[in-house]
Amino acid sequence: MSRHIKTAALAGQQEEADAATRATVEAIIADVKARGDAAVRELSERFDKWAPASFRLSDDEIGALVAQVSPRAIDDIKFAQAQIRNFAQIQRASMRDVEVETLPGVILGHRHIPVGSVGCYVPGGRYPMVASAHMSVVTARVAGVGHIAACTPPNQGGPHPETIAAMHLGGADEIYVLGGVQAVAAMALGTETFQPVDMLVGPGNAYVAEAKRQLYGRVGIDLFAGPTEILVIADATADSEMCATDLLGQAEHGPTSPAILLTTSEKLAHDTIAEVARQLTILPTADVAGVAWRDYGEVILCADDKEMIAEADRIAAEHVEVLTAEPRRYLDRLKNYGALFLGPETNVSYGDKVIGTNHTLPTKGAARYTGGLWVGKFLKTCTYQEIKTPEASALVGEYCSRLCAIERFWGHKEQADLRVRRYSRKNAAE
């Protein structure tokens, strides 16, 4: 039976905060819907102290911002985007259109059709999330999306050059320096300036996540996302320095980011708690990571590997890192995770920034039923059917007619009966 060595102090205490967030977001969306650009401008000035003549960057402004980025940073951005583009292209190639004759004269098939337009939100409040531009813009472009609009908030009083460069190099058609709910609402609803998009993607804070939730249905979204999570699965072969480093590396995302250690070693459990305390005295982002660890950090001691697997699947974390003697065993045994990181040589930061997999992943247990953002999220798998012979139509129609009668769908039945009357050999002969 697993037991907690450290419990999350504020686990399960988000309901009141969530209710307040919902009300705030609902009001902002309604305002943008009613007043368009005027609301967007007022909201940006209120929340970000940002109200330029135009939120959309011109080609000249983009060029000037990209020119501010060092050649080394441009090379690094291009390297990361090459990895993400390559893996997305491999994923896209795995998705085949199909067409098959299921009965003589009956043709069924499906096509993977790209979404027409996408709004990519690239967060940048506490940290300029350059990598999020790669994950959304590059992947949408590989999928064949027709038009890509990208929004990012001002950072330290203006556009963040490296983020703008990443959006531009990734293939965004329009780039806006605009953040928060007002950006997401403008892209989804449309204003005098914004053309409404078909889909919203990208991570964000609690308000952005709630805005996507409320707008879902009017537009598609990638997934419902909460605070970043990490789960480290470790046995006695792991060391406390690596466990602590990797837990805090994700806890620094925000003060509500869960960081959890599952282990079969009580010594490692206590050593990791002590090592976290030590690292928090020197980590530059300790003001954020320390709060997250205090309030949402957990250390759970398990009896054996089987119990660790059961606990991991129950938690269904966004990022799951495996630091055990045989990490690859977990690839076949774990079922619920956003992304899996096997062995000490890899880590979540690689996935977040550069290795090639997408970092927009399910949180809050959503890994039980969905994976993360990938090229397939931008594609609609649409079916079609064609019956090429009268005989096939009459055959299917006879079955369809009887099944419609069971359900008392008489209009449906008549669609089938019409074909049977016209196309059956018996009726034709008469």
C-alpha cells in the first residue's frame, strides 16, 4: 500500500479560485464579442499596459525585431524547429487516406483534411515561451493549415524579439503582440481587425485555459490545459540530485504546478526532499518553484514497481520521467501520461524545448483520455462513401429499410425503399 512521505498542502483546493476565473473570463469574452477592437484595446491597456497603434506587426517591424536576435539564437531556434518539423512530418506521413471496396460496388474511404485557419497562442507573461511558437506554428504548418495567426503578450514592455523570430521562422501568416483572454477571444470571435479562426491552440495561464474552454464549440481547441505537471518514477538506482533538479525544473513554471516523486526507496524519498530544500536556496526561480513544491509537491512511497505503475496511471500526469534500472519496461506498462521520458539521459526540458516531440500536453488527469498536440490535431478525418452499382444500392437498401423500421424512422426508411424500388432486379424485371 503506497503512503505519502510528503503531501500536497493545497491539493483539491482550487474550486473557489476556478469559479472566480470562470466569471472573469466570461465577462471579458462577452466584452470582446460586443465591442470588438475597442474592448481588446482597453483590456490590453488594463492588464498589460500595452496599447500600440496596431497590435499586428508589419513585415518591417518583424524584420527589425528578428534583426535584434543574435545569430547564435537564430541558429538555435532553427535547430529546434528542424527537430519539431521533422517529427511532425514523420507523424503526418503515418496518417494515410484510405479507400476500400467493402462489398461489391460499395466504396468507403476517409481523407485527412487540414483545418482552414488556426490561432496560435504563445504565452509570455512570466517567461517568454519561445518554444511554444515552434510547437504550435511549425506543427500547424506541417499539417497544411491554410492560415496561421499567432498572438503573444508583450514582455518587459514590448515585443520579445526571440519569440517573434520563432513565430516568423515557424511560418505564421500574421503576428500580433497581444496577450491574455482578449487575444484568445479576438482570434476566436473576430473583430474589426481579427478574422475569426477555426481552431485555437497553445498553452497559457489559468485565464487563457478557461477562455479556450468557454470558446470550445464555437472553435476547436487542442486540449483543456491546466498548470504544468511532472511525475518522476524512481527506484533505488536513481540519485536525489537528479530527482530534485527535474522536479524543480517543472515546478518553476508556476506556483500551482504539481511536482510528484513516486519511489520504492524510502532513502531516496527523504534524500530528495532534503535536496529540494538545498536547491531552493540557490535556484533563481525559487520564489515560484518553492511555492509550487510547498503547496503541490508530493513524495509517494510504493512497495514495488507494480504499485508505482498503478499510482502513475491513477495520477495520469502531463510529464512522466522514469529513472529506474530498466526504464524501457515502463513504455509497455504505463497507459496514462502526456509524454514519457525514459532514463536519466533524457529529461522533460529536452521535450519542452528542442528534442522534437510536442510540449503542449494534457494535464489534470486528461491523459486518461487524450494525448497532446500533434500534427493530427490539425487534421479532420472525414469519411466518404460511394455506391457504384444499382445492385449494391438495392442490397444495402434492403438491410437499411428493415433497420429503419425497427427504429420507426419512416423518412429514413423511405430513402432506402426508393433505391430498392428503382434498383432491385426484381422490381426492374416487373
